[in-house]
Amino acid sequence: MLNPRKVAVIGCGFVGASIAFALMQRGLFSEMVLLDVDQAKAEGEAMDLSDGLPYAASMDIYAGTYDDVTDCALIVLTAGVNQKPGETRLDLISRNIQILQSIVPQIRARKFDGILLVVTNPVDVLTYAAWRLSGLPAQRVIGSGTVLDTARLKQLLGQHLQVDSRNVHAFIIGEHGDSELAVWSGSNVSGLNLDDFCRLRGMQNDPAAMQALYETVRNSAYEIIRRKGATYYGIAMAVSRIAECIVKDEHAVLPVSVVLHGEYGLEELSLSIPAILGSNGVEQVLEIPLNSSERMALTNSAGQLRDIVQRLPL
């Protein structure tokens, strides 16, 4: 029987450890098991996190094995090699698909029946691979997708418009990577489209400025990696938000990576698309309105990923 308050984090590098810390801070779970190919690393992270429990919600945090994931409601998969300066996320495929192929069958062998959340890059490709390898229903295999990219867009757009980013509603969709796109046609500030909001504020909705914002979002990971070697705080916050939607059965809309079965005329791949999330995973993939240029950009993004997916050794 699944324990709805139990989570496993597989991979205890910068990303996995940061996610574990963010999950502890949110107080969503009463039990968290950490797994890593380096058992001592997992033990050290569990010990370090546990030291902070007197100042957080009550939780049992420990290093474990695959036998401990059987009753987890959620597994967060972060194991993989890091993106190096100058590398794209797609450059990581050959190395990280092998790691995925060593992990997911272990999960499947334990008859895991919860939700598998893939964070390892390239997340859209690996979400599809994880679905194929896991035997789980598509709605219970999701990727972190463009939740972080969307947060970056909302933050930058809020700064540009001089408004609280929590009142900005906009999506980055498609690949979590270089072919992603901003859905400007549906972007708004508390229900006001960007043109109307800018007019009320005495500003101009400048297409060149919007393009610059999009490019900043798209290149953000490269800039962070160039400066500090890896990104992990932002994705940790994004993953903890996804987990919150699941644990609290929020029916919230987030642009996670989902397996497509005809939505937008696409199938046999995963893309980052707005979806309603709840305790059973993806409740519905939303086909949001796109203008002609956005639809073309989404189709092009899907085409790039489909070519890669078809070559995967699954």
C-alpha cells in the first residue's frame, strides 16, 4: 500500500540534495529516503538534513535502497551527469539514458505504483524513456519540464513590467531546452493581456523587449553554469512546487513534461505542456490556444525531440 507522505529522491548530487532540502522545508512528507550510487553520499546528505529537523516539520530522513521505494507516493529521479559549460541539455542523452536504464527497471521490479517525477536532463526525452521502461500509466510519469523556465519568465516579466511576478501568468512550453517557446499570445497580468496592461501603465509592449526576455530565459542555465558550474536552487523550488500539487491534490496547472497521445497533433514523445496536476499525477493535458507562429514553433520543437526519441535504445 502506498504511503501518501513518503517520498524517495534518487540521486544525491547538487540537484538531488537541493530538492531534498526544499521538500523538507515545505513539510509535505513524513518520510524521505535518499538513494545514490555512492551510498556514503546518500548517508551524509540524510545526516546533514536530519540535523535541521528541530527547526522543520517532523520527518524521518534516511539513506536507503530500492527496496525502500515500494510504498512511496512519489519518486523524484535526479540521477545523471551534470551539464558542462558549452553543452546543451540534449548533449547529455547518451550518458543519462544509460543511467536511467539502470535505475527504472529496479523501480519497476519493486512493483512501484506511485508517481515518478523525472528531473534529469534532457528531461523531456528521459520522461518518455522512463514511461516506456517503467510500465506505469502515462499520467503517473511526468517530468519537471518547463516549470523552472516559466518561473524565470514570470520573474523577468514582472521586473520588466514593474509588477509582482506572482500576478504574471505566462508559460514557456515545448522542449526544456533551446527550442522552447514563450506563449506571448496568452500571457497576462491578473487577467489583463500584455497590451492592455502596458497601456494602463503608460508603457509600450515592445516585441523586441519581449524577445530579449525570452532569450534571457532560454539562456539562463548556460549563464548560471558558466558562473557557478551548475543550477540547483531554482529547480529545487520548481520540483517542490510540483510535489506540493501532487501531495495536496491541488488540481493546479503547471507546464510539466507529459507523454502526448494526440494533443496538439503530437504523439510518441514527451513535451513540456500545461497540465492539471493532482494526487493521481496528470489529470488532463491542456491544449491551450496558440497563434500560428507559436504552433509552428511547438511543432518544430517536437520534431527535434521526436528525431531523438526514435533513436533511443528502448
